[in-house]
Amino acid sequence: MRKIQILLALFLLGSACSAKNKEEWQSLFNGNDLTGWHQLNGQAKYQVSNGELVGTTVSNTPNSFLATDKDYGDFILELDLLVDNEMNSGIQFRSISKPEIMDGRVHGYQCEVDPSARAWSGGIYDEARRGWLYTGELNPVGKSAFKLGEWNHYRIECVGNSIRTWLNGIPVAYLIDDMTSNGLIALQVHAIGKDDQPGKQIKWKNIRIKTSDLKATETPEIFVVNLLPNSLSEAEKQQGWQLLFDGKTSDGWTGVGTNSFPAEGWKVVDGTLMSVANRSETQVKGTDIVSDKKYSAFEFQFEFNFAEGANSGVKYFTGNGGQNVGMEYQVLDDKRHPDAKLGENGDRTMGSLYDLIPANKQERFVKPAGEWNIGRIVVYPDNRVEHWLNGVKVVEYIRGSDSFKAAVARSKFAKFEGFGMVKEAPILLQYHNDQIKFRSLKIKKI
């Protein structure tokens, strides 16, 4: 009798746990109709067929969104989708649609659905707002997660400022951002042109959400895009990142050839390290500044915001030819500064290896004057070097290779023997008489 009672108790306990687990997840789609959803913006067709939610493209209409009636803040969202291989789509979350803002245009975070050769599915795009926040290039392993012509399982986790995505169980994107804390969830059918063939489809099923007992996943297995200024997440710390600027003081930086921070030319203001413009009405004697520590193989991230017509740069491997002569990641207002048209083939434009290798970039990945750009320099132990701009690699070369030496030979640096080949050097921020703001300066050794 005692044994039967124990077994019954265990059965009831298991049933209770199973019921609790089911209660934690809520279905957002009943499989029969569009209850709980409403359509916004474009006129693509949404219907229910065979227990699946089906979206169909319609010509000459803007992006269409089937949105939840409720807003959601912290949650885990899971769903399965099957998309035409020639179609683009996305899953909106923490998004906004209000009549007083862009006439109700849906805007906010989007988890990408991209069956094209670019393979950025699972990346994070900021629809109608900031553009790409986490591209597929930042996590090459994630680019292989999407299955063409098959059902794909998406998982989106939003807990506080932590935003993560998984595709078929593979981690794809890891974003830390605080622009929007809650909003609608919506299923996108992308716009097509008036001459494009309509009728392509995307199907969704098993759409469910969990909103309680949540904890952010902080495992550091993939690259982290942290848009909170001058901060390091736990995952970044585990990956070995360190801040080179605390957002409050000039600690860790000195003027070139000195033992102290410059008395003029640079200021710490509003969480930025800012070079002060030298103009006729405000005569300023500025100088380049360098980090206290030297680096050989490293990865360096920095955000920069330039005034109209400004010129500056981030230099590394300085020394052969002078303390401020070395490789330079160009920071420039390409539209207004004359340097953009000098040099050879655009090798003095933003993101370029200055006067040596032009940045291969698209206009959509360049933020204009007054907005924040994200730069990244990666130097591997085998002398491979990369420049990145806003999540896209724009320059790649091998330091000391024949092609590198040839580029130096035809540049303004030809007169410096061994240019750029020092073993280690500090990070240098250039003073070029213009206003440039830097923040979120972080580095890790490779």
C-alpha cells in the first residue's frame, strides 16, 4: 500500500510539473484563424491553410506586417517557418506602429529571414530606423544554420537589454541594446516591385511565447554587439575584452611623445573622448593621443561620430618613420572632405587603410556626420589584418606580404623603411583639427 501511495504521489507531481511547463508557454497562433493578430502597412495576403499561417507577396505594395494585438517586453519566442527560396522576410519584435510616428510605419527590431546567397538569416536588422545591427558576417558559423526549402526553427530571446537569436539550435546573433524595451511582434511579407512576379509564400507554424521565469543567456560563444556606450557585458568579459576608455576620464591615454594627457585639443564630454576643432575663432593646439599599452595581435572596437567635413583616423603599428606614423583606419566625412577624392581608387575614404587599400563598402553601411559608426580592426598573429565598418568587413590584407609592400611602395609612406612592420605599438587616435567623438573603445588580445 505504501509503495502505491509513493507512486501515485510521484505521478501527481510529474503531472503538475508538466502542466506548469505547458502554462509557461503560450500559443500565439491557434491554427484556425488570425485571432490575436492584425495587419499593418502593406496589402500582402495573410491566411490560414492546413493549420499554417501563410503570407503571400502582392506587387506594388509596401512591406506588410501581421502584428500581435498585444505588446511584449521580455520573452522567448519560438516558431517554425518555411519560405520561398527567392523571398526575403523577417520577424519583428519589440516593434512600434503608431499613427503619429511615420504614419504608423512599423519600425524596430527584426530577426532576418534570408534564403539568398548572402545567408544573413537570424541576423538583427532595425526596420525603418537604424539599419543593420548584427549582420551575418559577424558570426560565420551562423550563416550555415538556415536550411533552404525546409522548415526552419527560430528562437528569439529578449531579456532586459540582452537580445539573442538561434536558428535550428545554432546561436546566430547576440545584441545588447536599450533603444526599445517592449513592442509588438509581427510577421513580415517583404514588398516587391510592380514588375516582380507576385505569389511567393512564407509559412509559419508552432508560434509560441514564454514571458515568465526568464533569465538572459550569457554564454560567450559568439561575437557580441554591445550598443550600450562604454560598457562590457559578462559575455564580453569572458571573451577577454577590456575597455580602453571608461567614459569619464582620460585614464590610459597620453599625448604622443609625452607622459600626460594633452592640456588642450581633447576633452572628455558626455561619455565621449572628443577632439576639439581648431578654428580661427577657437585656436587650439592639439596632438595625437596614444594608449598606455602596446599591442601586437589584437581586436579593437571603437565607435566614432564626426562633424561635417571632418577628418581623423585610428592608427596602429606606428613607429617606423615617427611615433605617429603607421597604419591608419581612415575616419572621414566622405561626402564633404576633399581627401575622399585624393589618393588612389578611394584609398583615403572612411574605413580604408589610409593611402594604401580602399575600403570596399556599400553606402547603406556608412553613417553620415552626426551619427555613430562602429569601427573594428582585427590583427591576427599571422599578420592578417581586417578593417570592419558597421558589421561588414571592408579591408583585408596581410602585413608584410608582397602586395602590401607594393602598396607601400606607391604610397606616401614609401620613404619609411619597414613601414608598419613594428612588432607592437599603442593604439593612436589622430588629432586632425576637426571635431571627432570616440566612445566604446574596447580591445582584446588574440
